[in-house]
Amino acid sequence: MRTKLERVDEQLTRHASEKDADFYRELSKRVFGKATSGFLDNHDPETLAAILRGAVKFIEKKDPHEIRIRATNPRYDVDGWDSPKTALEISMSDRPFIVDSVSHELKRMGLDIHYLVHPIIRIQRDAEGQMIREFDDQKGVAEVYELYLIEQVPDDQHEELIRRVAAILNDVKAATDDYKTMRKQVNDLCQGLSALAGKQEDKTQAAAIEECEQFLRWLDNHHFVFLGYREYDIEEKDGTRTLQIHPDSSLGILRDLSGSKFESPVPLEQVSENLKERVTGGPPIIVTKANRESTVHRPVKLDYIGLKKFDDEFNLVGEVRFVGLFTSSALTTPVKDIPILRRRLEEVLKLDQAIAGSHDFKQIVTIFNSMPREELFWSEAEVLHRDIRTIMTMQQEHDVRLTLRPDPLHRGALVMVIMPRDRFNTEVRHRVQEHLEQTFNADHVDYQLSMGEDEEQVRFHFFLTTDVELASVDMHELESKVVDMTRTWNDRLSERLVATHGDAGLKMGENFFRSFPEGYMATTSFGMAVKDIENLVERVNNDEHYRVGIFNPTDSQFDEDATSVRIYHAHETLVLSEVLPILENLGLRVLLQSSYQLDFKHDGSERRSTIDVFRVQERLSRQPVDLRAHQESLMAAMTALLNKTAENHPLNGLVLAGGLSWREVSLLRTYQAYLSQVQVSTSRQFITRTLLAHPECATHIYRYFEAKFRPDFSDREQAMRQRREEFFDSLNAVSSLAYDSTLRALFNLVESTLRTNFFLEKDFISHKISSRDVLEMPDPRPLYEIVVVGRNVEGIHLRGGPVARGGLRWSDRPDDYRTEVLGL
């Protein structure tokens, strides 16, 4: 089976001469041979052949050193292939940094790169720049052809796209063309410094100059990517000292002088104080960040190295400036191997009076090595010693600290944030960085994270370019906000526990801090978490199978239009098909369910509990539950239902609708069951529907029963009369005759009841009823009837006289077992 590239070759060579066929086959191999499988898999052979033909036309005739750029939205009728993406093509002589520089510029423009092909091809050209269609790697000049398939750019924006990419590539070309010349400048400067050091009688001064020379040589040893170079002269004209760019000294990305005001002499008194101080004072060498972002290689602030120029008499005559980027090896080289920094470390150790080999000595060296190299270069030993001492102090404290100071060129702010390791995560870093950007109105931020394997703290070193006066920044407020941003979920929970439970809250927190899963923390407020902890502890203390908590919307983090029903238990999770009917029969509408399993400590032992959370509303109103009226009764009902003490019955809706307890609802269920036996034509479902449709009447029936039978009721007769009147008044709101007669029949059953065990609170309810007082009871009528209703059983005992006779009989006629017993 032919490969895809073989089929591409077939497309390319179908109508080509033998010589051109060989050329296209070789070119196809060089262009697509290292292309990604994703690019090849998503383009058919016809498309790949069309891309290659277009590439040949694009590069066929040109100066090998010309930068050629083309942007197209490919169309079949024009280009021989279609694509929903924009094709950006580049041809120029091969050199480093092309791909990463262009890629970063496209990213700055917000354009995603979907595919990239970037072969290096050795091309032969004639004197007119015409490509010779044969390959000879010994004679050809290395050129790059790059194809970027990017997010589609409208045709009218192609010119701007090409302009921006061309600017980047011109910088790349300038930097790489002048690279050897810049390194030669380094060598010349080193020779000059060596000669100058030899002329110094002051050994300290000579050592400082030699250290500068060694530092430059260290930079040149693969530790710095030189991107630009420029010299400045300080001269005296007519009694005035001036600053000017040295003619023809600018190299690399600093070739262009159009952005500098020092192309002509500028009196030093007209120069800003910061610049004048940097050029005329301070150390002989300064390493800092430039105020310009690199367009070459990496999109970060350029590193700036300024070296003062002296004449033979050691008089200041100007400055030499390099801009570029420290290499990765420079940033990881031990400080003891870096000139200038090794001397600065010695100064810091001397300031601290640390004894070699002592704990403090080792700590200072470790911290010094972990700090950003740029910051070490531009900071005075006294400043570094102060920062290191702050870091050492914070290692003993579980707290957050922030320091702030300007960079030496006053172009930005250096902010160090120290925090405990357990407070660190990427989200915290983003929050702190965004806050610092806003506070300082920064247009650029660089940061370095320092986090040793054995360290209990994490440090962020931020560099922000800003025009804000640092003296105007309220450090206390800034640090307080950063501290707040770094506080963990457990920190905030601990505060709430202590506020609620005092010192005991600390212990509670320690028992639970590692318990909560991420999903719980993301959706639960701290107030709600405190209530959960309280309920979990109480469940264990009381050895409860289930514990129920019901809370207002303000107690939970989300769903302000819902109530949170929380079930605490020791099972893996609840069976939804068993729990949902319980909630629905209570008159609740379930919106969402979630479950969290927690492992925590209690009395020194490990415990596991589960919290099942249901977000609910009242079914009819679609509003949160009025917990002022119903919280306790709902919690008691849920607990009884989960423990199977109560029956899961539709009449449980009266807990919410009628304000009754679950046992009071159970009482009404006994009369519902009995009425359906007395009036066989009236179904239990209809009686249930009647009570749920008229919860006020249902409540009055119970209140009358309570006045009649509750043992400790005072002024019973008057209360019974009043509550009887209230029941019959409530019937005025009943519009259905069938409902009215059913409610009257239920009330009549209560009136006909002689005794009850309801207030003994057994697990069944029984009533003694005077049959002759029950209206519309069909004959024959016994003297008394004893009705028994439990969670799993119902029964009736019929007595024709004062003395009880008979035995027990199981019935398989649940809808009319009373009739069956009468027939005996």
C-alpha cells in the first residue's frame, strides 16, 4: 500500500518532466518529511501537492537574504486547495529564533496556530535569485520555508498581519546578523577592562574591575543571548556635560535609532534624575530589566547590562549597553560560579556575621541561590540581607508576608510574597498577580516561584513595570488583601468555628481539615460547613443512624431560591429511589442532589460519614421552605421516615401544608384508614386528596382531637366547643360537596372516639370508637370498635357487648376487612 507522501509525489509528477519530477520528489521529502502526523492526516494528497506547488512559486525567485511573507485564505480556484484557516508563509535565510519569535507574535495577536511546517532547505540560486531545481547540500544556502495554518484572518487584515510579522523577523535578522560582532565587542571590552585593572593602584578597585571582566566572559560562555548593543558617550562641550549615542555603535535590535533622543548630544541636566544617577553614579556594572519586551526568542522583558566606560585615568566617559536574555543555564548556575554574585553573597554573609558551616550560614546560601538572578544582580547587599532575614524569620511563622521596593532604574516594582506551602496553588498565584497588576496599574509582570523540596514556605518574586509612586502604596492594606487571597478554605473555616465555638472550634477544625472533598468546598459556605460539622459530631455522639439538617438558602453558597436538606449517615450513599418519594410526599420538589463522603477524627478514632444534600423547594409555591414555621417538624419527620418509624405516605404533605408533626399526621391516617372501611365506596386515595386539598380543615380535626384527649389539657370542654366551631367555620371554604361530606365524616369519627393510646407515643395508634355515634355507618352496628393502625399493620376489633370475645384473623382484603369481620 502506498504511503500518503508517495501519493503526493504522484500528484506532483503527473505532468512533470523527469528532471522536475526528481526535484518535486526530493522537495516533498524535505518539506513534509518532518511534518507532524496531525498535519499530514488532516490534508489529502491533492491538498498537500497544491501546498507544495504554491510554496515553489513563493520561493522560486528571490534574494536568499530577503524576508518574504505571504498571507492567504486559500481558495481552490486560486490556490488549488481550500482551508477554513489562514495560511501564513515565510521564506528567509536560516537562523535561530524564527519559529518561536513568530509563534509568540501570533499569540500576542490572539491567533492560534493549528499546524506548522518549518523545513530548512539548502537551495541553490543563480545570480538573479532564480532557484535551481536540483539539490546539492554542499553548494546550497540554508533557507527556511515556514507554513503556519492559523485561525482565519479576514483578507482586509492580512496587510497588518504581514507588517507585524515582518517587524519581528527584521529584529530576528538584526540580532542574529550582528551576534558575532556583539560577542567581539564583549571580547574587546574584556581586554580593555583587564588593561584598566592592571593600572589601578587601589587593589579593591582593581578587583572590582576584574570581577566585571570575568562576568562579561561568563556571559559570553553560553549564559546570555546577545540581542542588542549600543555605546553612549559622556562629553563636555562648552562647559556642559552631554550624553550621546556613540556613532555607528548600535547593533542587533538596537540598530534603529528612531526611538532614542540621544542620537544628538543631550545635556545631562536635561536628563531624568534616575537616568543621570544610573549613568554617572553607582557601581561600574548594572544588571536589570529593560523597559522593552523582547520580540526575539521569548516574550519577556529584556535583560539589560550596563557597563561604565572609563578612560586611562579612570574618568567616566560613557556607558556600554547590552540587551538580551539570560539563558536557562545562567538561571540555574550556582551563585558561587557567577562573577559579581559570588562577591555579593560574601558581602551578605559578612553583614550577617554568619559563621561558616553554621545553620544560619547554610540557610543564607540556600536562600540566596533560590532568589531570582536578575534581582541578585541589581540589588545592594544590604537590601538582599534584609530580604533574606525576612525569609528566615517567616520560616518560623505560619503566616504571609509581603515586601516592596523599586528596581534600581525606577522602572518598576519588586514585590516578594512569602506564604506557607500549604496555602500555595496556581489559583492563588493568579489572584495575587492580578491584584498586584491592578494596584500598580502594571503593563507587564514577570514572576519567579521559589519552592524547595524541604521548605515549608513558598516565595513569589514579582517584577512589575509601573509608573505608580511606590510611596503612595498603602503597604498594610496591600499585604492584608494578599493575606486574604492566600487564606485557604480551611483557614476561613477555622475562623468561623472559633467564632462559633471558641477554643473548642480549633480542635473541631483539626479533626475535620483533611475531610472535605473539592466539590464540597466549591459549593458550601463556611457557615454551612460549621453546621455540617456540628451535625456530624452530634450524630456520632448520640449513635444516630440518621441525622437531618434543613437550612435556609442564606446558609448555603448557591441556589438562593432553594432550601438545603442535608442527611448525615454512615452508609456509602442513600438509594435515591427510596429517598426521593419521602421528600415528594412531604410536599417538596427536588432540584438537585449531591453526596460527599468525609473521613474525620472523633475521640481519637477515625470515623466515616456521608452527607447527602438535596436542594428543594415547596412543590406548590416553587419557593424555599418557610423554616421559621416548619424546620423542626420537617427535620423530625425526615428522621422518623429514614429510620422507618413513620410511614412514607402522601398525607405527610400535611407537615408542610398544615403545620402538623409526623405523629399528628399519623393520627389522621388512622381515621383515614377507618373511614375507608366504614364507607367502602370512599377510597383512601380520595380521603387523602380531600385532606391535602384542605390542610386548614385537617389541622382543625387534629386540634379538636387534641383538646378532647390530651391528658394535660386545661379547660377541656370550652376548648372542645371552640375548636369544634373553628372546624365547621373552616368548611365554608370547601366548595365541593364530596370533600365537605368526607371532612364532616372524619370529624364525626373523632367525636365518636371514646379512648385512644395516641399520647402514650407507642409505635402503633389505637382508638375505641362508639359505633352507634358514627353517622352513616351501615348496619349491623357493633357496640364498640377498636381500631389499630401501625406502620405495617392495620386491625379492627368489633364488640357487640361490654365483654370482648373472639380471636385473631389475618385478612387478605385490605380495602374492606371490616366487612369481612362483620360477616363472621
